[in-house]
Amino acid sequence: MDLLHLRRTLATLGADAGLFAWLDAAMDADRILTAVLGPPGDLATHPLTGWVQSRETAHLVAWAVRGITPSALMTRAVRPRRGPAPAGPQLAAADRAAFFTHLRRTAESAGHGADGQPLLRRQSLYLLSYDPAPDAEAWAEQALRTMRPALALRGYTPRWIEARTAATVAARQGDPEPLYDFVDALAGDQHSELANLAYWAYWLGSMPPTQPDDGFLHRPDPTAWNPVHLFRQLVGSLHDAPGTVDLYVHSLQTLLGLHPWLPLADPAAARRLQEHAAGLLDAQLLSPLSHRDLESVHYRLQQPN
């Protein structure tokens, strides 16, 4: 009731209505920061254990610990205030360093295998990809070793999400080869392709953020997400994905294959994608498979409607 009252009071006072959708993510981010920086507690109740986090939550955490303003908030007008006010969340340098140090311990404590806590481990590893410490890349490589065998598996298995996490984190750390392998394994396996779209839909807000674990990936349901919103979000995020652009490209190719009418539903997003595609094809920065995927996407977008 208090939160409902706060939302309505803020709206009455003229607050930016577009920011209301960030309140839940902000509370989740605050819980994560508190849990990581606070005294060690029961991992079973850690906020990264019992809920699949959204992109907004991860980006708000990154804003606090790295000063990286979420792209969706950059265009928000900064209104005058009574006196000096920070442009974003502020943590002391010591707290920023402590966050990553403590989160490494959490990831290590989560373990792996049948007795591990895979959701806690993979979500911790993702946030640790923001770690600016000189040894962060070496630490991540060591931490990912237990997950990399999942990349050798073909077809969908319960370890599929481990492979996706290992591939994307490695790519963010500068090693694209696991991501190339992962995208290659996706191609041609319907369950894996749908699981990938389901995860994107959850991460990008194209379906409600209501999943307590990764079980929804075991039974991906295309009717559970909004394909137009997902198309728009994948296109809009493409320029922010220098390390993982191959996964974005393949995902767009899969989504357009599933819903070929999407360019008609959102012509503006289709035009942006066509511009991005032309630039990426000219730059020759993609793997051979992703290059073929993008050529297919580009060709599809050039066809008369």
C-alpha cells in the first residue's frame, strides 16, 4: 500500500511517468547491493538466488558500482533541484571495490554441480563482468571453467543456460570464441532457439519479470512474450552490444523467421535494423555464421511489403 501511495503521489507531483517502471528494478538493485556489501548471510535467501533478474536491475547495479548510466535513462531530462544533487547513485570507491570482492566470494560459495546454486552463480558471474580490476579477466576465466564444458553439448539440456552465460561473459571479457561456438550450437535446434528468445524476452522486458528460476527455459512458450516489443528491444540494443553482437544478430534472424510480419508491425525498428545491418556487413566484424544470418536479415528487410 505504501508503494502504491508513493507511485500515485509522485505522479500527482509531476514525476516522469516513464521512470515508474524502474521502481521495482531499483528496489531489486538496492537489495543486491545491500546483500553483497553487508555481512555474509544465508545464500539460500540471497536476492540473486531466488529470482531471475531483469536487464534494468543489472544496469542499475552497474550504475551504482561503475557509474555506467543505463542507456534508457540517458535521455531523461534532469530537472532543477533545490541545491546541488548527484547525477546518479554514488558509492565510495572503497565500497565499489568491496562489491566486486564480496561478489567473487559469493560466486565461489555458490559452487557448481548437483550441490551448487546455479542461478546465484551465473547471475553473480554476469555482474562480475563489470569488474574493472586488473585481474578480473583472469578470475572470470578461472570461474568459467566449470561452465565451459556445457558449450560442447548439442541440443537443449538443463546446462544450456550455463553455456549461454559462459559464452556471453567470456565475450564481454574479450574472448569471442565461446560465443561463436554457442551461436553455432543454437542453429538448427528448435528448443535451444526458443529458449534463447525466451531468455531475451525476459531480459529485455518483453514478458513479465516473474520467474523465480530458469525453469521457464525448459518449456519456452512463444505466446508468453510480446514479439513486437522483443523485436524493437533487440534492434534498439544492437548498438550497445560490441562483444555480443553475434548473438543479437542470430536472435533477430530466428525471431524474424518465427514472425516474418514484424517489419510491417514496426517499420521504424525495421529501418534502424536495415541501417545497422548494412554497417555491420561492411565492417566485416562478424563470424561467418553471423555474417550469413545478417545477410538473411538484410535480404528479408529489403523485400517489398
